[in-house]
Amino acid sequence: MFSARFVNDEHGEPIASGSQDVLPAFTMSLARGTCERGPLQIRVRDDATGRWQTVALPTPKVAGSNVRELWLHRDAHNVTGADLIFVAANYSPLGIYPVVYDPAARGRVRWRREPKITVRGQRDANKWFGMATVNGVLFASELNAIFRRVVGQVPNE
């Protein structure tokens, strides 16, 4: 769980209504047990009502899947300037999914359907350990590698 402040939308433009705080949280109980296959879910607090909304992530249905890391990242202003949350989901074939602010979406966040980084290895062999932004560049580490997000008008990883 962490507080994410979105200042810019997915196009790098300032959000018309001003900066928006979103509180995403993942809990193991939402994974529906370790033997069931189902999408990962997130809870997002609705500040207006004080209630939590449950939102399914667009991940494949993988038994025992979980979220290992959340990270708020802003692309450089001379590139896209977009504010994004990156969600690192285990186990393989899951990956790192980007999230953008969307006031019309459930929980005020919209999940992109395809992961930006996918590690396809043996089950339990690939686990995300962390993410960091260094000099405006997003890095992610897993058991066997460190990934660097390459930003541009069409960022690739």
C-alpha cells in the first residue's frame, strides 16, 4: 500500500481538476487462495465515500499470483511527462503492468492490458524484488536480471 499523487495524465498534461491522490492496496486474501486461478485484484480507497473499491487487474489467471512491488514514476517532461504506477506481479508469466489516472474508471485508475516487462521462467524462479527511479529512469529487478525502462514518445522496456 502506498499513496500515489497523480499530477499529469497519461499524455503528460496536467490533470484538469488538479493533482489527485490515490491509495492502492493489495492484500493476499484478494488472491482467492493459492490454488485457485483468478485475476489479481487491487483495492483503491475512494476518498469521497471513505470506502474501498475492488478492481480486477487485467492479468492472466495464474494460481498463487501476487503483487510484489508498486512504484510511482513520472516520465521525463521532455519525453511524455506522464505519471504512471507500475505494478510488479508474480508468478511467471505475469510482469510489470502500467497504471494511469482515469477519473471515469473504477477506483480512478486504468490498468493497461499488456505488461511492459514480462519474465517467462520457471515458476518460483522469477520474482520481482523492487523498482526505483534514478535520474528519471525506471529500473526493476528480479531474481536473474535488472531491467531499465527506455523512455521515448513510445517507451519500450
